[in-house]
Amino acid sequence: MKKSVLTRYRVMAYVTGVLLVLLTLGMIGKYVLDLNGAADFTRVVSIAHGWLYVVYLIFAFDLGSKAKWRVGKQIWVLLAGTIPTAAFFVERRISRELEARVAEDAPATAKA
């Protein structure tokens, strides 16, 4: 497995996680605190999160298929982008697990 597969998953996990936290805060501002402008903020963030979550799904599925994960683990990683802050914890756990495998698969560099 290439390092780029893990890197693009990690980037999208963070982007998706940040947008979901912002969306949650926007919803609290809109429905609980009745803040002016929260509706527009929530609309923009929800659209961005929705589209980027699709990209996250593609990258996470690609990573899972290359890592040969079982179905349950794959579903958990895919759903992590829908639970506020879960993407951060799942990303860290997956990265720790796969960094060793990525290092093993990397071509050895010649030492002088």
C-alpha cells in the first residue's frame, strides 16, 4: 500500500471532521441560540460537508480495500464522518495501525 493512500484518507478525515464540528456548532447556533446568520452559515457548511463526505467515503473505501479490512471495520471507518469528533479518533487509530504497513511496503532506499 502506498503512503499517498493513507495520506489522502487522513486529510479527508480531518476536513470532514472539522466541517462536521462546524455544522454541529452552526445547528446549535441556529436552533438553540437563535443567532443571526447561523442559518446561512449552516447551509454553506452542510453543503460543503455533504460533498466532501462523499470524497471521504471514496478515499476511506479505497484505503479499506487496499488494507483488506473486514466489513465491520470498513463500515465503522465510513460512518466516522457522520459522528461529530469521531473522525479524529478513528483517523488516529487507523493511522497508527497502518503506518507500519506503509513503511514495510515502501521501497528500500540505497544508503551510501
